[in-house]
Amino acid sequence: MTVTNQPIGTLKDSLLPNRRTSHSLGYDAWQRLIRNKAAVAGMFIIAFFVIVALFAPALSPYSPIEIHSGVKYLPPMWVKDFNGQSGQAEYILGTDTLGRDILSRVVYGARVSMIVGLVPTIIIVIIGTIIGMLAGYSGGKVDNLLMRLTDIVYAFPDLLFFIIVMVSLRDTFIGQMLNGLLLLFAALAIVNWVGVARLIRGQVLSLKEKEFVEAARCIGAKDLHIMFRHILPNSLSPLIVSIAFSIPGAIITEAILGYLGLGLRPSSDPKDIFITSWGSLLLDGQSAINAQPYLLLVPAVCVALVVLAFTFLGDGLRDALDPRMRGTQ
Amino acid sequence: MATYIIRRLLWLIPVLLVVSVITFILMKNTPGGPWDRDLEARQVDKRTQEILSEYYGLNKPLWRQYVAYVVGDFNKEGEFVWGLVAGNMGPSYRQRGRTVQDILFKAPVGKSFWFSRAGYSARLGLFALAIAIFVGIPIGIFAALGQNTWRDYLGLFIATAGISVPNFVMGIFLIIVFGSWLGLIRIVVKEWNSISVWIVPALVLGFNTTAYTARLTRSSMLEVLRQDYVRTARAKGLAERVVIFIHMLKNAMIPVVTILGPALAGLVTGSFIIETMFGFPGLGRAYVTAISQRDYSMILGTTIFYAILVALANLSVDLVYAFIDPRIKLHD
Amino acid sequence: MRKLFSILSLVILASMVLAACGGAKAPTSVHGTLRVNVGAFPDIIDPQKSSFVGEIGHLNKMYEGLTKFNAKLETVPGAAESWTYSPDGTELTFTLRKNLKYSDGSLLNAERFRYSLLRNVNPATAGEYAAITDEILGAPEWRGCGEDVAACDAAKAVVETSLVASHANGDACTGYDDKSCNTFTVKLSKPAPYFHTVLALWVGYPAKQENIEAGGETWWLDPQYHTGNGPWMLSEMEQAVTTKFVSNPEYWGGEPYYDIEYSYITDSAVSFEAYKNDEFDVIASAGEDFGAIESDPDLKAQHVVYAGSCTIAIMFHQLKEPFTDQKVREAFAYALDRDAWVADVDSNLSLPTLTWIPPGYPGYKEGETRWGYDPEKALQAIAESSYGSVANLPEINVTFSDTARNRVRHEWIVAKWKDVFGPDLKIALNAVESTTYTALTKDIETAPSVFRLGWCADYPDPQNWLSVYWKTGGFGERIGYSNPEFDALVNAADVELDPAKRAELYQQAQDLFMDDAAVAMMYNTKNHYLVKPWVKGWSASPQDGLFPGDMDPTAMYIDETLLPAQ
């Protein structure tokens, strides 16, 4: 077990005292990652949902918007006698308020929810990290101005903003893209980067006074280099946690914003790519909790699985990228 | 320190100005107005709408409305009525006859501030925040100290439940379990005067923050645990370990404190979903309803109140940074 | 004729009171509390400023108008014991009951009613329902006088002379403590034989001037200022939590048998749990809970469903493509399977309809069949239209207010239209935020080409359905509907004093309106409540606001022997 005594990236790669292998750092990290069982499980879950999303039409037994008269609120097929109804083999996970097949809707929901979970999160992380680093590292006036900006955005009346964006841009080209999802990504990103920015700034404020940053400065490292090679890698932990939290947040916000007419347009064409989402299934399920609790259960389990997967993968990645953890797993 | 605080407080003025201008522009550009009512009710006829707009000065130019709101304006009797600068948040257009500050901060006759909407929300939010701190942080420490053991996984399970189950689901679930099945709580609270009726809504409100706090604590603790001085210290005697533990915790707290600041502002201003579900008379419902009703002065008033809270919370966070890590300098 | 009518209604009222008091099980001393979940907390509880169903559901417990409605939607005496119209129908005179009192024991005379109507018309009050009394001579002028002080004073003077409180012999009253002041006369700008019905509404409730002045703008929040003449008195109000009413011993019709407690839970799933937990006696049931109710024999027996007061229709904008063409409107109306809608979407909590005025309301036309569901005729109508085929129709955007329920509703409508017209139909759903929707749909310029909208009765008279909504310049203007022939018919009907002839004219007007296929009638709402078995003595009315029996709540009582043991 070899443990370097320095925080990540403290010394230039070429100066690493113990060059154990001839592999690149990326290869090393990958090796460590795939030896981490939880991270591998996470990757499998994500791969599974990606495949489900890609091949939704082939995997779903019905069209997600097909209305089956007379079979509303059926429980899953293995449930006998719930509210006087028994599950039917034709509808494996049951039906919703209009008699639409839940399995098909969940399968299609994976498309929207995977994208909605990931894309805004990536944008938020990029904007938030840059602003947070800049503010924390520069300090002084820059920090003050940027942080007052975050104060403003925090207090921003986002509901109003969403309504305006929806009304003014909905019928434009941008509003139509990705069935309205693009607009949603932009709106979510604009109001949500502040949390990440403050988190990173807090880390930077503390890290930039640490010895290894001093050391890097002494050997003449450039500011940008210090920020991205020394400080950022050491700020990864909270960032990874906040990513894992941002994903379900976005999935659920998508559904709630759906009721402001922002985001996914309701679809009437089964050939559309984006038709429904886990978030809207959750909302349907909440209001119908007495009629058909399974309506709630299935999307909730899916969201939880995705969150777990990203948490495992995130933790694994963090460990893999940390040279100090080399050989510990 | 004192100059720093004063300077930061002075910065509130431009922040509030920008927030109020943005909010004002946004809300005035949102389609619909305060007289566009729910469709199940009868529409307000055009003439009545005009009379109402005239009555409240909504037909004046926008800049005048803004100035009237912030600074003040002359009323029909020709007296000058101060606006926001004097704490007057304007008349509500939908809860007619009431001013915004009256709706937000005034308790029923004979009761203390804590029985106003803001007071109710503050109590629930502080309760939820206490849960986040006193449950979330220990769970995080517990998980970090037993990384990759059952303790870690238990923490992970709770945290995952806390973030992937939305609060509207968690709320109805707890209501069914504690109210209908176990019969431990009353579902309809008619008097919010005993601690037992607060627990479930506070749990639901605080669940997400608790989970976030727990995960952040865990990851920062792990980070700190990896530092050498900790490793060394752990090898030494117990007393030393306690000292180090406290020191370590302090070091791990930066991310946690960062999110708890805005979380405090968010929690004490309430949540629409939770207040709707539990019939709780807080600010969250008032705010969201105001937006959907286009109750302009309510929207502006609540937004500004929230902005003040956020700015103060973030100021406290920055002060706490300096306390946790004396090397962090406050720029003054 | 009018007089005869009022005497008749007096008899009906008397028989009702007898039934309530003389019934075998009717209690005399039993005194329970009716616990109702009413949903959102009212914005304002002020007789001359309120306008929402929930707000009115508070006011009608504390106050009573000159007239009121019974469960059969007949206009019956309230604080007035009788009323007469002058022969030309432009003067309406009420005679008040003897010894009327407010709940604090103070005298209630005709001056009080005069004050409340003056307050309603006064532009300074700016009440949202003020327009409903525009038949009062001078009222529209006063309300609309704007900044012109001279015009305002002149119009005010006219209204002041249009509303006269006097002694039975015509002598002027001396004030609020004039005991003989029992006659109230309203001068109307045109014959309005329905106006005594309008005065049953909350805008005529006699709020006390002293209280309003003493309590300031927020007088209505404080029980001490809500001194009314209704069967109950406000005893406690904590906003957004609970409101309590206690029975009023001074009420002329006798003290009610129970107190009332309102709660404000807006989440239907929570309210349903609380009901099952015996924390409410009455709640409105929700479509989502229908399955759970149907499968439980107890709940099923407690589920009360009956006709409501609204008609919902698909509105076609008469000036926007392709609905400028009557044949296209007919086609889309033919293509709506109302029976399937009611079963699939509304869990049978609505009633399919093909006509405008709902059943139970005067003017309802039984047996209307025009534009009912018929897919073949739908296709045929398109073929006969100027477009010739479905493929030639421009894209249709179905706009709706975005809520969970509405999303499902409109997904259903679009899916079914596609079933009928085939894949060539270009149709899309356009979801907008709810207040934006209200704003869009109120104006002829911005109203979408097709949307779902309805009307709920204010008072049981065809005038409220036809003249108020579909006359040129009325609420129906939003979709560009204007038919001079229709206008002529309703104008004649509005001032007609002979009830039979009047009803006939309205019937013709409604027929004419249906001929135009301006809208596709969809359904009438139903009132649907869960009511505990110990709530007794109620009689359902389409216009019930908050609970079954709300139109005539004094007859109800709580049978405490049935209450679950605590």
C-alpha cells in the first residue's frame, strides 16, 4: 500500500516520487474505478436506463398515449383485488387514470428524465464551478460582486421567470426544440447555478490558504493552473454530492414546471421522441394515491435507482481520481 | 469585522434594488393581471376591471408605479404615503383591504408575531433546520467513520430516500402512515400549539436538506480523514483524538455551512407543497398563490423579504467561514 | 302576477319550515358541529367585495339577503316577507319581516339594505361583482363615472333616489334605529322581472356600516365586526387554518341545530385521508379517489353525487380558422363522445349535455340532440365544409390551462378527435399557465381558436345564462359570437313581465344559439361530496357551494347518537 503524502495534484506528474507503472493516469483511474464494485453497479444501472431510453418503442408493449377504455387504475398484474380490481397480464405494471399502460409510460419516461436529470446538471456544474472558482480565488471586489450576484439570483422570483420564458419563447424555434425541453434546460440552469457556485467558492476560500497551494505558487505556477490542477480536484467531494442531488431535483422540477406549461409539451403523437416523464408520473401518482398507489411506486423506484447509481459512480470516480487512494480498493 | 458587516449590510441596498427592479419588470410582463380570476368563478367585467385598476393606480406609467411602490405616492386625499423604504409593502390586490406587511407579519388579535404567516413559517423552518443539523450531521459523521460498512450504507439509504422521493410523495405517505394507520397524529391540525403536530411537516420539509447535509458531511469528513495529521493523531491517545475530532469536524463543515445558509432562508420562507398538504398557514402558499393570482405587491413584498433573508444568511455563512478557518480572510 | 308568485313561494317556504321542525327525528336541543373542508382560504369575506364560491360559502352563513334560494332553486323570502313589482316592472318593493335583528340584538331595518346596495354600486368600493346590480337606475353611470367629479355626484344622487327605505305608508325613514322602517323600494332602469332573484345574492347582504367604519379595511377579518343577520355568527377565524360559526339565537327562522367549522385543506388526497379518519364530516370527493370509494361499501354509501350548476363546452373562435366555417364547428362537435368522456375522464362525476342551461335550472331544454356524437356525420360535415377534407384543415392548437387534471382531459379530447378524423388531422396541445390562460381567453383578440370553458349559474334565471353570456358584448364576445336575432330575442325576454311568455322567448333564443353550433356542449358538472351518516336533514341543490344542503342549511342537523365513540 503506497500512500503519497500530498493532496491531489500537488506536484507535477513528472515529479511523482513513485512511478509504479508505465500506464497513464487515466488508465490507472479507470482500473481503480472498475475494481470498485459499487461504481460498476452504478454504471450498469445507468447503462440499463440509457438502453431503455434509446429503445423505448421496442421495449414498451403499448403506445404510451394509447387510451384503453374501461381499464383505468388497474394495479400491477401480480396484485389481486385492490379497490375491487385485479391486475391483468396485458398490463404488467397496471394502468393510469385514462387506462394507459404504466410500463410503457415508465419506459418512455426514462428518455425525458435521464436527459432532464443530466443536461441541466452539467450546465449548472460548469457555470457554478467557474463562477465559484473565480470568486473564491480572486477574492476582493470580484468575489464581492459575484457573490452579490448570487444573492440576487437566489432571491430571483423563478416562478415568474419561468412563466415569462414560457409565454414569450414557447412558440419560437428555441421553444419547439426537443419538444420544449431546451427551454427548460436553459431556465433551470439560469436559476440553479448559484448553489454550486457558493459551494465551490467556500472550498476555494479555505483551500487557497493551504500549504500546497502556497507551494505551487512558490514554484511559479500560473493562477489558472493552480485553480484547475490543484484547487478543483480537491473540491470534488462536495461537487459530486451536489451533482447527485441536482439530478433528482431536476427530474422533479421538470414535472412541477410542466404545470406552468414550461418544459415538455404534452404530446398527442406516438411518434414523438419525448412523450412523458417520471416526474409527471410521480405527480399523477400522488393525486391518485388512494386509487392506485403503484402509479407512484414505479417512477419513485426508478428515480431512486438513478440517484443511487450516480452516487455510487460519483464516489467511485472521486476515489479513483485521488492518488492517495491508490491501492486501497 | 464590524466594518466588514456594515459594508455587507450596505450592499443590501443595491441587491434589493436590482431584485425589485427585475421582479417588477418580470411580473408586469407576465400575461394576466390581478383581476383575471379562476375560470370556475364569474369573470370580472371590463368596466369593473378598469375601476379596480384606477383605484389601485395600476393604469399609471410603469416607472411611476415602481417609484410609488418603493418610495411612496400621494393618495386620493393628497397625503403622501411612504412606500417600501418605510416598510410599507403596499396593498394586496386580491386579499383586498389588507396590506402585504399585514398579511405576512401580523398575527391575529392578541397573539404574538409567531402566529403570523411569517412567524409560522419561521418556526417550521427553524424546526426543519434543526432536524437537518442535529440529524444530518451525525448521520454523515457516522457514515464517514464507517466508510463502506453497513453504517455507511444505512446513511446512503436514508439520503437516497430523502432526495429521490419528492416531498409531495413523502408528505402524503407520512400522513397515511402516522395519521390513518397508526392514528398517532391528527391529519387536520386546527391548532398548531403542541410539538407533536409540528413534527411530521418539519420532517417532510427538512428531509431533503437533512439528506444533503448528511452526504456533504460524509464526503468532507472522508476528505479530512485522509489528511495526514488526522492519521497521525488517530494513532495517538484518546484525549488527543477527541481534540482532533473536533478540529476535523470544523474543517469538514465548510460545504455544510455553505448550503445551510441559503437553506435557512428557503426553509423559513416555507414550501408551497408542504403548506398545502398540511394546511399550514405559512408564507410559501401565500407567495405561490400571489404569483398565480398576479397579486403584484404581494409578489414584490415577499420577494424582497426573501432577498433580505438570503443576503443575511449568506453574510452569516461568510462570517462562520472565518470562524471555522481563521486563515479565510474577510475582505475589508 | 308577481304577487301571486311570491305568495306561492311563501307557502312553499312555510311547508319547508314545518317539515324541518315537525319531522319525527328533528332535534330540538341537540347541538353538534358540522366539520367541513372547504379548500382554499377566502381572499376576502366582505359581502360587497367577495365573488368566489368559497367566500360566499362563508358569507351566507352570517348574512341573509332580502330573498334567498331554496334547495329547488326557487326564490323565496329571506329577510323580506314579500315583494311586488310595479305594473310596468320598473319598481320593486320589499316588505321586511317584523322584528328583524342582527346577531347582537340590534335592529335590522330597510335602511341597512339600502346602505349595502349603495355600497355595492359605489365605485369607491370597487366590488368585483358590482355589475350584477346594474339594473338599478343610475348604477352603471355611478360605477363608470371615473375621475369626473360632477358626473359622479350626479350619478350618485340618481342611485340614492333609486333606492328608497321607507315606512309602510311611504314616510321617509329616520335612520338605523327607526323601528317602522320596513319597506324597501328599488327603482330599475328597465323592467327586470328577475331582479328580486338577483337580490338573493351576497352583494345585497346587510353588512353593518358602523362595523365597516370602525374595523377599517380589514374589518372582515375580525369576528367582532362581522355582525350579521344570518343563521350563524362568526365566532373565530384563524386565516388558512380554521373558521368557526356558532348558531345565532336571534335568527328569525329559529336557531340552527348545529355549529359549523371550516378547514382549509386544498390537497384532495389529504382531505380524503382526514375524512376516513373521521376528522371531517363533509368533504368534496375527487375523481382520483373514486376507485377507492366505489370499492368500499361504507364510503360508497356516503358518496353523494347530484347535478351541479355549471355547463362546460368546447369553445370555437368564430373568427379564427378553421372554425369560421360552421360545418367545421359542427364536425368537431359531432366528433365528441360525451358519454365516453364522462366515463373515462370524469369517473361519472359529470353529466353529458348537448344544451347550454343545465338541468334543474329554469330554461333547461330537455331532449336536445343537435350535434351529438356521430363520427359519420362528423366526417360528412368536414366533406361539406369549405375545406373539403380533413387533410386540408390548418393545424389546430388546443389550448388549455395546465393542471394535472386538465392535461389528462385534453390528451383525451385530442386522442378522440384523432380517432374520428384520422391521422390526417393536424392537431397539437398547447399548455399554458392557468392565469395566463384566463388572460388569453378573456379577449377576442388573444382567445385561442379552440379551448374548453364554461359558465356557472349566479342565480337561477335564464337571463343569467343567455343574456349575460351570449348577448353581443357579453362574456361570449371572447369567441366572437354575435347574432342580432339572438340579441333581439333575449332583449325582449329580459323585460317581459309575463313569465310564460318570457320563458318561451328564452327558449327560442337558446334554440337559435344552438343552431349556430358556436360551441360544442360537453358536460354539466356534478356536485360530489362524501357525507358522514350522522349529517342529517339536508336537501341537495345544484347550487350548493361547500356542502350538500348549503342552499338551505338551517334544516340540517347532526345526529349525535351516530357519532363514533371517541
